[in-house]
Amino acid sequence: MVATKASPAAYCIDSTEVTRAQYSAFLDTGPELNQPAPCDANDSFVPTVKWPPLPPQKDLPVVGVDFCDAAAFCAWAGKRLCGAVGGGTIDTAGADDPSKGQWINACGDGGAQKYPYGNEYDSGACNGFDYGAGKPVKVQNAGGCEGGIPGIFDMSGNVREWEDACTGSDCRVRGGSFDSSGAADGELPCGGQMVLGRLESDEFTGFRCCRD
């Protein structure tokens, strides 16, 4: 994990998206499906796509996980999904404020820049559509995709990331994926986001964790 200097409360954030090997270790413990509401309807922690991973895929980000799967993994690891600076969940409006939301705070170095690597879009920096991979790559593989805080990788592109910012049954995902374009109003800037259902999963979405 990487320590931040956010105010009013510093926190730590995973340097990369959670990998398939890390998620497999979680499943190997036989976690019980006893999540509190609103995740009590979650009936499996097993990813819905790209699972089980082959040995060469162990360092790829896990995908096919819903919000509740991601929250359960983070809790098992002694962490939580990234939410509010200072701890806890965050409302969707506050999640767009780098002084309030952990994910956007880390991505843009406290709001200092639009992308993890700077203020101008670079198609060769991170694994978005223009990067040309057409699929997730191993975490930390796109060498130019570091920042906004040194030591954090892939906050733009590769796979979208669940955030602890929900309204009803809908929750935010951040950062865009390998299929996201570089449009200024798209998902790849630190402020980019979209909404998925809490129990929705797909091949474009994974997560990383934070710790207060």
C-alpha cells in the first residue's frame, strides 16, 4: 500500500488493482456469505467472468466481481473499499471532490492534475482503448501509468474500480478500462466515472482497497 498525505486524514491505498492471485487466496479461505444489508442478497463471491485464472494470468486484475464481492475482499484483507477521506462511505456528490473522496484524491494528487500522470491526455501512458492492448494487462505493466501519488499504478484504464459511493442500489466505478476512449469527458480522467448496479459484474470492472 501507498501512504497519502490527504487532509483532514491521511490514508493508505493499494498500489495496484487487486490481482487474480490475490482474489484466489481470498476464495481459498472459504469466506462465508454473511454480508449485512444491502449486500445480503449476494449469493457468491466467485467472479462471473475470466475465472478461474490460468497461471500466466495471476498478475492480471480480477474482474467479474460486484461491489459486494469487492467490499468482502477488502474487509478480509483488513482494508475497505476506497470511500471518504477520514473513513466510511461517501455520497456520490462528495466523491467528485478531491478533498473528500479517497479514490479521486489519490488519482489526481489531491486535485493537482487531471490524469494520474499529468494534465494532458497521453494515449501511450495507460491501458485505455487508444493504448491498443484490447484487454487488461498485468498490473503495473503500463509503465507510464503511475500517479497521481508516486507508487500508485493503473488508476486510469486497465479495469474500472469500485468505489464506496452508492445511491440506493447503484454504485460508482472509477478510472475507466481498456475499452475506454480518451475523450476529455470520458472515464479515463481522474474525475471520470460511471454507475453500475451493486450486484452487477462484467469483464471491465475490478477494484483496489484503501485503509484509514
